[in-house]
Amino acid sequence: MASPDFDRTTFSAAAHLAPKNAAHFLTVVEGVEPERSVRLGAEALILGREGSRPFHLPDPEISRSHCELKLVGESLRVRDLGSTNGTYIDGERVEGERELPVASLLQIGKHTLRHELLSPEEVARHEQLSGELERARRYIEDLIPLPWSDGPVRVDWCLVPTARLGGDCLGYHALADGRIAIYLLDVCGHGVGSALHSASALNMLRRSTLPACDFGAPEIVLQRLNETFAMEDHGGMYFTLWYGVLDPRSGELRYSSAGHPPALVLEPSGAIVARLRCPNPPIGVLAGKRFTAAATQLERGQRLFVFSDGVYELGAAGSGGDGIAALEALLSSLGDSPLAEPRRLYDRARVAVGGELGDDYTLLVLSRERT
């Protein structure tokens, strides 16, 4: 990799007077989760994309164990651990071991982090904010229904955000006429703004509160969402969506999608029988857009896979970057074995990319059981 583009950030290594009883922190300035921070102590901290790290950074340009930081007295020392793309302090590559002064910037991969000294009052505010983010994460998790493990229609899912708060959400529930609504959405970006946008849209779907909306008609649902979540009214944010309505008795599945990857229908053998997608733009992008829908048949024994683009990494690393083709090949090879369960597929994805994925991973699997 070429030397990183340091024009994005203004670097400053000015001397800072330490507040009394100050604590050392490392804070993300640029990257997947801006403002995320970790307190530094006597124990060395290893930065990398390996998920077992206390402060892992899901970035394909970061090595699994990239660099080590350690406080020696009041000096924060940085040591590169033989990373592929290097470790930089204020634009200069670290050779051997170097000090990271207060207010200086550390860059690894696409992430930039700042060394900060915080007073006890600032530490208290930081801990309060961290607690609020954790409560927000739990709130969003609680919006998602539990898997359906019994009955004629069964649903399982796996959702793993890249950051503490991600932009993916999913849901499913019975409509008044007995049909089942299924939906998965992916808001652009990560962090608090994306998560709140996602939760707002999810609540409108699960509570059926979109005005003048027939929730059994996917094209109407997308149209009403597009009117409600216009980009210019929501800080430039948009989202992709797959929405379907299944009749559990007949197997008729009406669906629509908005800039979202195609859902896949598989036979128990693993053969792919349908790719379900409509040529609509993402929600919020084009005002006044009329959305289209389509219909298919979900036979007994078949399974429906709905996913976000983070699932492409399931095998893209070894397929020339064609994530959809890699996913289809993998699902076809697994058939209806337990290895095709959502969580096991996520574990396999992590192995494929050698660590954490670079995007939120969200997969919903619905099956219409044989009688």
C-alpha cells in the first residue's frame, strides 16, 4: 500500500499540560466508529482487526495484530508488529518503537486515532456517554423479534454490527390477514445517526404506523417510506431495503426491494431457484418515485435468504471480489445442513476474511416447512 493520504486530517503535536490525575485515552478520529475511545493503562494494548482484541478495528487494510501501545510512565510508546501496510505517527512511518505524544495522531489502515489526556471530569462524561451508547444498542436489539423455531414458517437470523451501533435492522411479524411481513434494511454508514435512522424506520414497519399504507403491498410500503425518509430531511442519509409478504397457506410471496441485494430462494438440496430483486433506488434518494413489486412462490421445504451487503464477504476474498457469486456457491454446497444456519455462516465468513468483517453482517433465513 502507498503511504496514506494525510491531507484528510490536520496534524498537531503541540505540547499539552497534563490535567491533575489525568487519564490517557486513544480516540478514533476517522474510521468505522468515530469518537470511539479506550482508556490506556499499564497493560499493553494491541490494535488490529482480530475480533478477540479489546479494541479491534474492522478494516481490511489493518493487520490482525497491527501495532502495540504501552504506557511507560507518562509516555505512550507505539511499536509496529510487522503489519503489512505500516503504522504512522503524524504522517511518519513507525520504525521500531516511537513515542505517540499527546494530541498526536496514529494512523493504521483507514483509521486515524488521537492520543488524549482527560481530566477526571472528562473521564466521567466519557463513561456516561459510553453507558448511553450501550443502552441505545440494547434498545435496538430489543426491537428485533426472537427466532421462530416452531410452526409452518420458521425464521432464524444473525446480526453483527461492525461498530457498537450499526445501520442494519430486520424484522418480521404477522399481518391482520394472517400473512407474514419480512423486512431487512441497511442504512448508509455506521454509528449513532445511522442506528437511530434504522430504528425509526424499523419501528414504523413493526408497528404499522406509516400513514395511508397497505402493509400487504410491498410497493406501497416502499413508496410511503420514500416519502417519509427523504434524504434532504434526514441529514443526507438513505437506506436500502428488502420487503416481502408471505402467505403461509398458499406460499405466495410478494416482494419489493430498494437498492438492496437480491434475496435468494433455495431448494433443500441447495439449488438456487430464484433471485428476488426489483430495480428500485434506495429509500430517500428520489422524491416522488413509484416503486415496483413482483411475486413468486415459496414451496414447502424451500428457504428464503435475505441479507445485507456485509454478507458478501462470506467468500469474496477467494472469488475475485464477486461476493454474490461466492455466497451462492457456498449456500449451494451446504444445502439444508446445519452449517447453513445464520450464525454458523457468520463464523465461516470470519474465517474467510481472516478476522472481523468490514461491514455490518445481517442475514435472515425463512423456511416454509414440509407438512
